[in-house]
Amino acid sequence: MNPLPATAPVRVRRAERSDLDDLVALEEASFDSDRLSRTQYRRHLDSDSARVLVASANHRRFLGTAVVFFRQGSAVARLYSIATRPDARGMGVGSALLAAAEDAARQRGCRRLRLEVRVDNETATRLYERLGYRRFARVAGYYEDGADGWRYEKALD
Ligand SMILES: CC(C)(COP(=O)(O)OP(=O)(O)OC[C@H]1O[C@@H](n2cnc3c(N)ncnc32)[C@H](O)[C@@H]1OP(=O)(O)O)[C@@H](O)C(=O)NCCC(=O)NCCS
């Protein structure tokens, strides 16, 4: 795989059925537990209460993904998952996905975006804090393997 030039603009689009193989492969490469299955991804692609986003740049059409959930009548959207392909990390893909997730939430009329992250995931917590997320709770045993999670929130203007 060619490396991503540092200057390549990252684009974010809505995921399609043809992204399913990449979505599942990235999920497996990125998470040891609490993974979304192919069936779950397929359902989210068709669901009104979810938005699956995919980042691309130049000729590389799949660099990362983010999944946002919405609840009817709720002003709070939830970032359920975000991941960048290991060979494309540190180049702004995660930041672009997060910005697009916020836009998607705003378009749905949501006022806040919330997320959970493992307390030992320093890369992700740094990213969230840099982009204006505020840590407001620690959730004991949040993950399938018993790990605690931080809960973060950002107000969407
Ligand atoms: C967390 C994760 C999604 C971040 O994705 P990413 O694409 O590497 O994110 P970014 O490149 O936008 O930001 C990461 C770092 O690269 C740096 N960076 C951002 N834009 C950059 C650019 N254009 N050029 C070089 N470096 C850049 C940022 O400064 C950032 O460092 P910092 O957070 O210390 O400030 C990625 O590490 C990942 O997939 N991890 C595994 C899955 C995971 O843990 N997901 C979160 C679950 S809650």
C-alpha cells in the first residue's frame, strides 16, 4: 500500500455496502473486544438511527471509519466507534472523521456528541481533548473485558 502523502486532503463520505469488507477488517485490526460484526455494520448502513462514515484520500478509498448513533427525541448523539487504518494514523484522518461525525450530529439537530473511550487509550483521549471534548465520568467495567471507560462530551455549536 502506498503511503499517504502528508498533504493529501482527507474526505469523508457515507459508507456503502461495498465498504463492508474494509469495515470488518479494520474493526478486527483495531479492537480486541466490543467489536461490531458484519451483520451489525450491515444493519447500521441501512438504519436511520445510525450514520457510518468512511474517510478517503486521493486514490485510497478507505482509510478509516466512524459510527454515530442517534436516538429519536434526543439532542445527544453518540460516537460509537472511530478507527483509522494502522498505516494511515497520525495524518489527520481521525480528526477529519470526528469533525464529520459532529457535522452529522448537527444535521440531525443534536446539540451534543458523547463518546466512551478506554481509560488506557491515550492516543484517542488526546485526540478528543485536542478537539474540545470534556471528560465528565468514569464508567466502571464499561468494556466487555471489564476495562473502565471515560465518558466524554462536546457541545456542538
Ligand atoms: C484514535 C485514532 C482513531 C486516531 O486516528 P488518527 O487518524 O491517527 O488521528 P489524527 O491523525 O487525526 O490525530 C492523531 C495524531 O496525529 C497528529 N496529526 C493530526 N493531523 C496531522 C497531520 N495532518 N499530519 C501529521 N500529524 C497529524 C495529531 O496531532 C494527533 O496527535 P495528538 O492527538 O497527540 O495531538 C487511531 O489511533 C485508531 O484508529 N486507534 C485504534 C482504534 C481506537 O482506539 N479508536 C478509539 C476508540 S474510542
